[in-house]
Amino acid sequence: EESRAIGNGAMNFVKKANLDLDNTFFLNYESISDNVLSCVLEENDNMGSKHPYDAEGRAFLMDFLEKTKSDITISKIPISSDCSTLQGLGCRIITMFVSFSNEGMPTHYHMMSDTLDNVNWETLDKCYHTSIDLIQRFDKEV
């Protein structure tokens, strides 16, 4: 039921904005409550299957991170998010930004404690500025 609502909302957005799914890429943002900003390149669904994000978007992201000498990590943990629903509808996902603690796990991810009070504002600011730079470069080069 939740994935249908997410899918309907996403498709309504795509239609309202008159987006061409073949030429539109998406960034996803999840829990930003910890100090280590990371990019997720694939995710697991509820059945444990891995779903890699868009290959062209992933290659651009990796090149971007290298060129900008970013300290953003690449998550080795494929976690689930709304992206698999969007991928199933034909959306092209570049990455999901999520933050991790020094122990390597998101502290408040999809928990009742994932609230505004627990946002790491420095990490969110870094995520915001990285996203703007990524989008501007992507728009020019792809």
C-alpha cells in the first residue's frame, strides 16, 4: 500500500512537471542525522534482492566524487528506500544520500527518532551543497 502511494505521488509529480523519464534522473535523501555523509548505489528490497541504481548516473556520480575530491563515502550497505518503487516505474536513480555514524550504521533510519530534533545540520548542509554542485555539473555534462 505504501509503495503504491509513493509510486502514485512520484508519477503525479512527473506528469505535472512534464518530465521525460528517459532523460530525468533522481536523487533521494534519507536520514541525515549522523556525521558521515554517504552515497548508496543500490538497495535491497524486502526479499533481499539487490537493485543497482542507474548505470549512467552511477558512473557520473563516481567521476564527480573523484574530481571534487569529496570525502563522501560510498555505502557498502544496500539499504531499502523508496527508490526501488521508483525504479519499478522507470525512474532513473543516481544515488540516495544517507548519513552514517562512525560505527557504519544510520542511527535513526526509519525509526520514530528520525525527527527534526535529530538532524545533523552540518551533514545536511554538506548534502545540500554537494547536491547543488552535482546537479549543476550533471546538467552541463550529461
